[in-house]
Amino acid sequence: MNGDTGFSAVMLALMLLFPLSALVARRLPISATLKMAAGWLAIFALALLAVTAFQRSGFRATDITAALGLSDQVVTGDSIRIPRGPDGHFWTTVSINGYRQRMLIDTGATTTAISVETARAAGILVDDDFGMLVDTANGTITAHRATAASIAIGPIKARDLALTVAPSFGDGMIGMNFLSNLKSWRVEGNEMVLEPYPTTSPI
């Protein structure tokens, strides 16, 4: 059991104490109390299994919004439309070697960038040991080169894409080395529209 799962188990156990203590306080017959307690234990066990499964599969809140029809990307024909976020930027769920991560689309970034934690979760190894100096809005940092076997936004996929990896990159950003492989990209009102080449093209 990892730290996140252990913490979740503790929280669920504390939540379980409330209905169990209520059952004891009601002083129901022992048989009825045991049946209701068994029911709550079953709910607790299912909730713990669900939390564990979601954490192992990289399940995120964006998956819930997609299931509710509130996805951060809408596929229209061959195009993908990404709504502008409350902060004025365009954020969307990206698949990096199958690992799902919500990332900023940054047209001012030359290279797609991810954090060390995201690289580790996606099974990406850095290509250089010593790194390089990179100028960012927050100053000069040391970053490392890496390559993602696959990066996808919805059905749009790029293979063997160069990355920059550093601890300070947070959620990460999709840069122009991904966008330049598209047929076109543009902003229409409060949406960013990504249009891929036909499926016979390299991307």
C-alpha cells in the first residue's frame, strides 16, 4: 500500500466511524446492528477498492468531467476544440505514454515540457545526465532532455516527441514542437481549435 492509498484508507475509515457510532447509539437489536454494520463495511471496502484502482490507473478529476459531458476537449469531425479556462489559458487532458495529465497549451513555448514527477509516472527517462540551462518566466533553471514515445490530445497523436524535464514545470505544457505537427491551430473566441493532418500523415 503506497502513501496515497494509505491516507485514503485512513480517511475512509474515519468516515465509517460515524455511521457505526450512530448504530451503537440507537441501541438496535444486535442482529439488526450487525446487518447494518456489515452493509457499511461492504460500502467501505468497495470505496477503498475504487480509490486504489483510480490511483493506479492515473484517474483524475478530468475523467469525471468527461463522463459528465463536461470534457476539457470536444472532438468535432477531425478537429478538437478546447475551451478557455477561468484563468484565460487553454488547459486540456494529455496522454503521455498512456499516462493522463492536465496540461497547459503554451504557444509561446518552443518545446513541450513536463515535471520530473510526470516523467516518472509516464515511464520517461532523461536523455542527458548533466542537463542544460533554460530561461523561464521565473528565471534560469536546469532542465533535462527526454523523448516521449507518444503524446496525444484526444485522437491527435505525436510520436517520439522531444521534451524538456524539470521539477519546476508543474503540470507541464504543450509547446510548439507538438502544435507545429498539426495541419493548423487557431483561437476562435473562447476556444482553441486543433486540426490534424489526414490520418495518412506521420502524426
